[in-house]
Amino acid sequence: MAQTVGILGGGQLARMMAIAGAPLGLRFRVVDTVKDACASQVAPLICADYNDFDAITAFSEGIDVVTFDFENVPADTAMFLASRVPVFPNPQALAVAQDRLEEKQLFQRLGMLTPEFATVDSREDLEAGVAKVGLPAILKTRRLGYDGKGQVRIKSKDDLNAAWAKLGDVPLILEAMVPFEREISVVAVRGRGGEFATYPLTQNFHQNSILSASLSPAPNTGAIQETAVGYARRLAEELDYVGVFALELFVHQGRLLANEMAPRVHNSGHWTIEGARTSQFENHLRAVLGWPLGGTEAHETSVLLNWIGEVPDALPVLSEPLGHWHDYGKTPRAGRKVGHATFTGPAAEVAAALGRLAAALNRPDQIEPVLEAMKA
């Protein structure tokens, strides 16, 4: 009998999970607050508020396991569901990842290095935080921020009033700005029985605080590989985590600083659809269902390019033998992730294809940093 997976959240991650699960014979049911969420293109969708427990109860009937596609699903909703049906990752992991302060404190308890940070609950705390972590710094909401939302950069004390006026009505955290050499992510998966695996480390590139490109395997990671994987394993075991997650890390002066955890499949792991033995989406489903995990080895070199705001012309990508195209079926909007492309193959051939694409799409700012990293 086919099993049914319930997904809280109907964005592109839920959509890609459902696509990955179809060959496995899985069925899906999605709940989202927006009736035309893009996952509705591939799976039945219930439109409801996450705090409408009558609707959430109806959603849970007849499903075998619940997961989620973004970390801002209310933890109370996940806990409510957990009393009725298995929920993975567990609500505790979700709750920790929803609060940047609790997350950083957990990292430090586990012996992971982090940027300097300070709790900010008042204007006086902001002054004290600046004295502690120094400037420049980033003031962030403790909850609900992602892709650069809910944060303000503070370059000097002259910026404090404006930063407080913009964010000061919610609990905040002030984080030191680290002049890191690069950002990498560990995409990891842990099964119900504690089995654990990671994909090759991925180097990430950002524009306007939004992930614009990823390169995997990240070059020259021999000295940090063991530490990065160790951080991820420690975190997964502490939280009794089940499923895929990503740990974002800064590389600074040969050290790894833990930045954020995403308790879900992650944008920096999209390359695994074409570039790894088993995609992060299939492995997440295997994990939450209690099935054996698939291999996480990379086939060759992969580069992911995010489409932000609107999708470009598909033909230049589709004209490249190594190119793979993904359109999420979303309405274009500034700052919105609406699709991606992945190039997978021998490194030299991927670089050549990217060079042609940079000219064809007129996207040198997005592609050239990746090409520079590939030369390292």
C-alpha cells in the first residue's frame, strides 16, 4: 500500500520533494496558507492557517508521516501533529532553528565556534552589544528572518538609531560581521536509526544576502572537511534529528564558524538532484519514512545558479549538454526564488559552459565569482 507524506508548507522545496517521491510510489498532501502555492502543481493542497487546528487535524488524517519545507512553520503546530502522527524532523529541532539566539547558544554548547553575538532586548542592550561584539555588525530578528529579511547592517554608531527604529519591536540578536574568506554548507542526512551521511561540502555565493550560486564539491576543503562533518554530526545527534538539514559555516583564517542551521532540505543542496547518487529530496523522504539512506557521493562537479525575481531565457541553458533547468512555476517578484539551473560534469566542461552562459544571459556578476573559485 502506498504511503502518504504530509508536508507543512507548499513552496518549491515541497514541490521538489513530491517530484522526488513519485518514482518511489509515495503520495503527498500539502498544507499552505496560499491556495496557489507552487507545490499544488504536483500534489493535493489544503489551504489553511497553520494555527487552524481543525484544518490541521483534517490534513493529518490518513497520512503516514509529516515533514515541512520551511522552518517558520509554528512549532506548536508541529507539536500538535506529533501527538497524532510521526513528525520528522522533531518539533524540538524546529523550535531551536527558529530562534537565532537559541541556535547560536546550542552551537557553543556543542563546542562549535561562532561569530561573536549578543542578546538585544532594549536600546540599552544594543549599545552594550556593540561594545561587546564591535563594529561592523548585523542586527537581526531572532525569529522569522531569511534571505536577508529581518536584518540591518550597522557600520558605525551613527546607524544605531535607524537600526533600532526598523527592528526594535521584537527580540533581537547582534552578530559580529566576520570578514570570512568564503561560506560553505554541509548538507547532511540522519535516519531514524541514527545512520548519518553528508554530501560533499558546498561553496556558496550571495547577491543581496540571497544565495545566487553554489559549487560542489567545494575546492580545497581538505583541512576543514573533518571539522565541518563533525559539527554536523554533533548537531544531528544532540537534536535526535531525522531528515536532511544544512549547516552554514564561515571559513575565516583557517577556522570554521557556525552561522546558521536550516532544519530542512536546502537551496545549497539543489545540485544533488542531478549531481549526486541520491538527491537530498529523496534522502529526506527515505529518512523520515525510516527507509535505508541512499548514497551521497557526487558524480562530478556541479554548479547551481539561482534565478531570483524572474527566470531568464531557458534556451541558453537547455542548449548546453551539461545544463539542467528548473522553473518553480512562481509569479515573478523581486527577491523571490523562482527557479534554478544546474550544470554537472567534468570541471573543465562545466567552467566552459558557465563562461558561455555568462555572456548569453549577461550575468557576469553571478557567474564570474564561481569561475574564479573553480580555478583555486
